[in-house]
Amino acid sequence: MDGAQLTQQIINGLTLGCLYGLIAIGYTLVYGILRLINFAHGDVLMVGCYMAWFGAVQFGLPWWAALMGSMLLTALLGVLIDQGAYRPLRRAPRISALITAIGVSFFLENLGLVVFGGRPKAFLRPEVFNHIYQWGSVRVLSLSVWTPIITGLILAGLLIIIYRTRLGMAMRALSRDLVTVRLMGIDTNRVVAATFAIGSALAAAGGVLWAMKYPQINPLMGVLPGLKAFVAAVLGGIGNVAGAMIGGLLLGLAEILLVAWLPELAGYRDALAFVLLIGILLFKPTGIIGEELPE
Amino acid sequence: MPGCLGVRALRLALAALLCLLAAGPAAAQAPPIVVGVVLPMTGPVAAYGQMCWIGMQIAQQMQPSALGRPLKLVLADNKSDNVEAANATSRLLKKEQAVAILGPATSGRALAVAPLAEQAQRPMISPTATNPLVTQGRKYAFRVCFIDPFQGQVAARYAYRHLKARRAAVLIDVAQDYCVGLAAFFMREFTLLGGQIAAQVKCNTGDQDFSAQLGTVKQSGADILYLPNYYTEDALVARQARELGLKIPLLSGDGAQAPELIKIGGPAVEGFTFTAHFHPAGVQGQRAAQFLRRYEQMKKAGQVKEDLTGFHALGADSYLVLADALARAGTTEGPKLRAALAATRGFAGVSGAINIGPDGNAVKSAVLLKVKKGKFDYVTTMNP
């Protein structure tokens, strides 16, 4: 593999990793606050994609309006899921909420099959993202340049919310001790709802970028990105927003380089993600930059 | 009181009349013959199932009965999944008492269903499963399409002789029996002809990122990429190939003929070529003409949107061949029905003449289709 080729593959890997990271942030956010692994996250992403598809393809909205609309509606869906499925279980053992999350995931997938139909739909890639930049034999899609920029902006906005606003302060407090925070007179349900809204809007954003890169959507499209993003979140240290991003980038790079260097093992690409998951859980369960919270 | 009585009598008479009306047609008609249909209506290859199903329904309108009994199609979704396919088949055979199974559409699923049909001694007819193993060594497994050793050979010859390709790269979806088999047959023939396999790269059904594989292909200096995979993967590969500046011709198999290939692939699939079962331009015979007419009517009525493909035609043919065999067998009993199916010769189906060969396989020619201006365009016919 020559230099250009290696550069190309590294760029491919980082592009994929950025998408994993963006989706992983949503996972990690909800986990950080509720200690709930929201397995429905990938399916929320799918719903977000369909919302954007309806906006852009059916109603002919410009892509940014479709994206905004989709993020808004998906945030609403997140709040509804929390209200309907998770809030009644707030005091139940954690495993009950986890099982419910898997139930919500199946529910959304099958609802999607009924409402949207089983055949994939073509997603639109706006002109801005469709240019190709070329340096020698290295080619980069403009979408791949925009993805890290958009991800960076979202990440920055999120960090501002978490560390610079009262809502963020409440979220951080909640992640330490839900009961005590409630005793302090904070409406925990509202904070949790806000967390779900933000997490789901992020899923929609990640999903739309994903669907622009791989322009087909179907009701089961969220499963694999969802699982991979979960692995990325654990890899980086679940509960840690920056860690999710790093985990995503590492996973994307690892997958692409595995296929590039060892084409024979390309069939094991998905297995690689889960081998990494098992490895990190065995040897460093807190992830790369995750830390134990003080008891 | 008399008035009351009168009303009651009237009600009784009405009820009796209603009973008669309801029972009348049922009594005159024999109980239906149940035909089980196992198709992927959802999941990664949903397009195949939905297209086959439309074809079967039109065929049923064309020939609604056999042996003086109406034919009833009972559909079960296999969700593009092997386990679901096996479960659905068991249910159709045991609970619905289906006399035969039509489907599945893909080889992996057909391989899961065939042993169950064999055990129940009731025929399975797949419209489009092309892997040779589906029917090999089985008495009750049939199909109305050609098989992959032939399809791979045709593709290799087209690549070598018509496109003058000498170094082929092959991208194989290792999760599908169909793709693995077809790729192997292509590579065998291509090397026999004197070509070289420059690169062999792999992927999995459901993969969306092929940039790493395509990078390897680009570096290998191949002058053609053979990708005998399903339509979603094909469309995404075509787009990413163009994005990475890979300009060599793309050649695929019959799995590519779904409208999604063009919808998702867009301009990137212009010139995309593949071997296929059928093109409406090449139809012959009355039955095919009638089928085409009905399909056009449905299209005008807005019931279907897409153009007619091989999946519609072969879905119809699987049904028509079964109806024909039922009439010749004179019974729905498995072993006799099987014998009648195996004796199918020169049946004028929608997709052409169907002869069931020794292994339960149809012997047919293949067509080469190419995407041109967003449509599937006929290139040539290759005979066995």
C-alpha cells in the first residue's frame, strides 16, 4: 500500500469514525445521566432519517430545514419514549429499564416496517455535500469534510450546555445521585426529558449525515450503526462525551484498516467491533478515558 | 300480537334467506387448494419478495383454479432471514396444509426451506433462487430460473469477449450463498478463458461502507469489477466506486434487477451491467402478453409504480407451472404432483419456455441488461 492509498484509507476511516462518534454521543449522554443503555437509540436514528426523508423528498424542503425539522420531531419522540417507557420504571431495577429499551427498539423497528414499508428508500445528498476534492489520487467527498465540522460544532454546543448552563449543572448533578437532586427541589423528570430530547436530536443529526453518506434508508438501518456506536461509547468510556467521539474515531479507523490491510478478513469486520467490546470490558471496563465516579 | 308474529316470521324468513345466500356459493364451490408462499416481504431483499408476490397475484387472476377448486395463496414473510423462512414454511405446511410452497426468492432462504418441503413430501418451487445446491440431490425442490454455473459463465464470457476485460476484481458478499457461489463460477470461467483475477475482496449483507474494499480494487489495476451481490449493496458500491474515482465497468448478477438499484444508485449506476432472467422487450407467446397487459393495467391504476422485472415474471411462472402440474397430476398428493412437475416440458411461461431438467432446474437462456438513462435496457441474450 503506497502513501496515497494509505492516506485515502485513513480518511475513509476517520469519516466513518466521525459518524460512529456522533451517534455514540447520544448513547453516552443518556447513560451518563440515567445509567441506562438506551438500545432504542439506533432506531430513534432510523425514525429521524425517515422524518428528514419526508421533509426533503416528499415535501421538497431544503436539506437544512429538513434536518432541523427532523431533529425537532425526533427530540419529541425521545421525550415520548422516556415518558411512556422509561419513566414508569425509574425506581425499578436497572435491568428492567434495559429490557424495556430492547422492547422499544423492536417496537420502533416493526412500527417502521408497517408505516414506511420494508423496501429501502433512496436518500438525497444535497449538492453542497456532493463535490469531490482531489489531491493526486486521494479523493474526498465534501460531505466527509463537512461531517467532522458539523460533529465538532454539535460537540462544542453540547459541552457548553453541560458545563455552562443550569440545565447542564442539573444533568451533572443528576448523574451523581438522582434521589438527592430531587430532594433539593429540582424537577428531575424535566431534566431527564431534556436529556432524552438532546440525545434523540443528536441521533437524528447523526442519522441524517449517515444517510447522506450511504444514501439508502430502511426500517432496520439503525441496528448496526446503533450497535457500533454502543461499542464506540464503551470503548471511549461510557458516560463520557469526549470519550464517545474518540471511541468512534478509533472504531472507524480499525474497521477500515482491517479491511484494507487484510482483505481476507473483511467478512469479520462486524466481529471486530464486538471483539473490541469484549476486550475493553475484560481489561479496561471504564474505557479509554472513562473514570470511576466517586461513590 | 298478530303484527308481532308477522314481524317475527319476516325476520325468520330473512335470516333463512341470508343463510342460504351465505351458504349458497360456498356449497357450490369446492374447498380451496392452499398454496403456501414464503417470500422476503421485509428486510434487506424485500424488493424481490414484493415483486415476486405481485407477479404471483397477477398469475392467480389469470388462472384462479385447478382441478375444479380455487387456488388460494397464503403468504408468509420470511423477513430475508433463514430462521424465519424455516418457521414460516413449517407453519404453512402443518397449519395451513399447503399442497406446495412457492418461494423463497433468494438461495440462502431456499436452502433453509428445501429440506422441510422434502421431509413433508410437498414440492417447493422457487421463482429466483439460482444457487445450484438448492435443488441438488432433492426430489421436491424445483425452480423456474436458470442456475448460477450458467449465469457465472455468461457473465465471464461477456466480460472477456465483449468488454475485453483481462484482469477482473471480484467483490463477494460472504453472508449469501448466492453471492459466494456465483462469484466462484464467474472466476472459474474467467480464468479458463485466459483472464486473471486481480483482486478478491469481501463484504457482508447490510454493509454500507465499501471504501476499503474499493481502495484495494483500485490499486489492483483491475479492468472490470464483478459484484454478484444484492441490489442495495450494488447501488452503494457503484456510488462509492465513482466517489473514489474507480471508473472500470461494473458487472453483476440477476440480484441487481430491482428499481432500488437505480433509485439509490442514481447517475453512478449508468452503464451498470448485469445478467438477468427477463426483459419485457423479449416476451413471446400469449400467456406472457396477457401478463404484460395486466401488469400495465395495474401500473396505470397506480397499484404498482415500478417497471416490470424478472422477479415479477418468475413469480408468475412459479405459480403457473404449479397450476399446470396440478392439472396434469389430477391430484394434490405430494408424490404425484412432484412427478408432474418434474415432467414439465415446453411450458410457455411469462419468462419464456420452461423445461424442468434432471435436478428440478429450469433450462433457460439469460439476458444481459444495462442501466441506461435510469432504465433497465436490453443488451443481448446468451443461450446455454
